Amino acid sequence: MPKMKTKSSAKKRFMLTGTGKIKRKHAYHSHILTKKTTKQKRNLAYSDTVSKADESNVKKMLIM
């Protein structure tokens, strides 16, 4: 039986940290930025971690 492949969409969007958490980027930071405040754009620029509820699903997509 062949090896299971990692989901390509997931490997482009998520990254595992050293402690096993999953990093993600914020949405709404790619275009239509003129109407967003500087504070909002600054906070969207920083990465965040995936919530506990979604963590198992994302790990399944990354580690196949």
C-alpha cells in the first residue's frame, strides 16, 4: 500500500512549532486594507495558534 500524502493546502497554511502547537496566519490581511485601521492591520500581521477544537483535524491533515 502506498504512503499517505500530506494535504497540500494544509502544509501551505499551517506550521508546527517546537512544542507541538500549530501556527496559523490571520485572514483578512491580503487586500482591501484601506478601510482597515492601522491597529487592525498590525494585529492581523502577527501569527496565532490553532484552537484546541480544530487542532486534531489540522494535525491529521499535516501528518498523514
